[in-house]
Amino acid sequence: MSGLVLASTRGTIADYVDALFTVYLILIFAYIVVSIVFSVGVRVPYSRWSSAIFEFLRQVVEPYLNLFRRFLPNFGPLDLSPMVATFALIIVWRIVVGAIQP
């Protein structure tokens, strides 16, 4: 009976970790889209809600992206760190969730 409970717990933990990785990946994509939209000039001046959303996304995503910006060379205005960070996140995501699942 304890094996069934352990498998159920591991499955629940794996689902929770999978959801965390999914949310963080969505936040990275949202940060990319919002930063592109704001750089084009679609941002409403002095808008508190858009500034708050962008600031939240920046504070959550930038520390992770900065890990990759240290090692990647600059290609002018092209920033490859979100793409490399996304691939690395997906690889780690699959390894961690696969190791947790029963």
C-alpha cells in the first residue's frame, strides 16, 4: 500500500514541478513579446498598469536570462539569450520531471 501512496505523491510532485516550468516558460515568452511591443512604441505613455506588468516580467525573467547573456556574444541588436535560455529550460524541465515521475 505504501508503494501506491509513494507513486501517487511522486506523480503529484512531478505535476507540480511541470506546472512551475510551464508558467516560467510562459513568463519568458510574455517578456519577449512585451519588450518587443514596447520597443516598437506601442506603449501608452505614463500608463501605470503597463509599466507594472513590464517591471514584474523584467524582475522575474531577467536574472535567468542574464546567466546566458554572460556567455553569449553580442550580435548587434539581436539578443539570442531568450532562445538559448528557453532551450536550456526545456531540456532541464524534461530531465527533472522525468526523474521525479514514477
